[in-house]
Amino acid sequence: MNKPSILVARAIFPEVLQSLAQVFEVESNQADEVWSAAELTRRMQGKVGALTTGSERIDTALLQANPQLRIVANMAVGFNNFDVPAMTAAGVVASNTPDVLTETTADFGFALLMATARRITESEHFLRAGQWTKWSYDMFAGAEVHGSTIGIIGMGRIGQGIARRAAHGFGMNVIYHNRSRLSAELEAECKASYVSKEELLKTADHVVLVVPYSAESHHTIGAAELAQMKSTATLVNIARGGIVDDAALAKALAARQIAAAGIDVFEGEPSVHPGLLKVPNVVLTPHIASATIKTRRAMAQLAADNLMEFFTKGQAVTPLNTVAGRTA
Ligand code: GLV
């Protein structure tokens, strides 16, 4: 029997590719070229499954041009590159990679918070530039982390991981805002108190964004919200580009309306707003919150398992939608 054909749209671990090749006819992209929408649509021709990353958009135009497609497995927990309602309507299963990256991403959120509050990259640039000629009492004095108040917007699995680190590791006061309130049990475990977004912005020393991207969460933090924050506060975005209005943030940082920011995700990435590149009080990283070898391997394997289980057992492991009447 012919193996089903799939597309692996970006470079992945060779061993994961090999395991896929046991079950599928695989077209891969180990050169890791970034394809245009037209090229992706063309490469999808004849494929019944695909493994994508957050960079490939699956929309109505691609689905209409590929009526044979049955499943697209995203190697990411976020899936705003998928038009899930359009996929469901087209009978295409969508899947993502939850859980396997939770703790690693929470570690990174905390690392970015620490680097931002304690001005680590700014001081390293100063040292590398040969500007360190003497010690002085307020040199790169930053904001306190332990014992301060952290405000987490988006209290899903990753937000909760950050809350646990903050409360149990750093004795921080944890406040959070979320679409829905956590159970009393989870709030106790995270030592977290639910507050309005406004109260969070006004009282937090460190605001951390972990909310999924959607039309409703677009520009969760813009000029008005930045104006509500303390002038000594830091802002950390490990959620998605578009959750923060990057132009407004660059302006607020330049004006020292807030003290500093740590940003891993950008509007229009891999482009970065030029205003952010100019200001010293921001730590910038290229969307690497889940980037450890162990976790990226687990994400790739889970995406591959979604494809393999769908075609061998009729059910993806971590589907995002229910596709009526479709089995492999
Ligand atoms: C990374 O940003 C992810 O969504 O997994």
C-alpha cells in the first residue's frame, strides 16, 4: 500500500524526520527555507498531512487549493497561524503541542524578567564596549525581584508555572488577570490573587504577558495601558507578537514612562520595531522561550505523533478541533 504523503514545512530534528519516513512519504525542508504563502500552497499539493511551525499560515485560500488535506500539526502551543474555524469547516484536523513546553517556557519567562529587572544585557553591552572603568554605587542599579509584586496576564499552564516560581522561589506577591478565574485550589497552589486588569497594571512591579493571541487580545498592552503602569515597572512579553503595541512600547521606554521591558515576541517578527532597537532599557530575544534541545525535541515528536496517530489510529493526540465524520 502507498504511504500517505506529508509535508514537513521547516527543518526539524533528523531523527523525528526518520520516524515520520517510516509511515509517510515525506517532502521535507531541511534547508529551512521560509516559503511564501504561494510556495507553501504549492508544496501542499497532493499532501494529506503537514507539520508546520508557528510561521506557516493555514487559511481558507490554502485549504481551498488543497482539498485533499486532512491534518496540519503545529510544532508550537500557540496556533494563531491557523484559521481553526476554516480548518474545521474544510474537515481538516488542527493540532498543537501543549504541556511539553510549559516548564521550559516558564523558566524563560522568569529569566527574561530577571534579565530585564536587573539590567543584565544592558550592563553586558557596557562592559563589552570597554566602558567599565570604575565601580560606582548606583551603576546599573535595577528593580528588586524577590519580595516584589508580579502581575501575570494570562493564567494558563505557563502563567501558572511562572506564578509558582515567583511565589515559592522568590517570595513574590502574585496577582493575575485572566479571562476566567482559577479554581480556589489552583489559586492557593500558585499563591495568586485575581485582580482586574487595571488594578494589575497600577500595582504590579513586574507585568508578565502569557496570554494567547486572538482578535480580543490584540494590543492588550498599548499606550493607555503603559500609562497606567508604575514608572518603575518592567514589562515582559513571552506571549505573541501583537499582544503589545510595539510602537507604543518603544515610545514609553524612550520616555522612561516604564523602567524596562523584556520582549521575546514581536509584531511582524522576525522584523523588530526600529524604536525598540534604539532604546537601551529593553532586553530583546528572538522568540526562544521554548528553546531547549529537550523541549524542542519533545515538541517536534508530539507534532509527528499527532500525524502518525491520526493516520494509524484515526485520532490525533492533541487536536484543537473536532472534525465531524472524518477518520483517517
Ligand atoms: C511558541 O511560541 C509556541 O507557541 O510554542
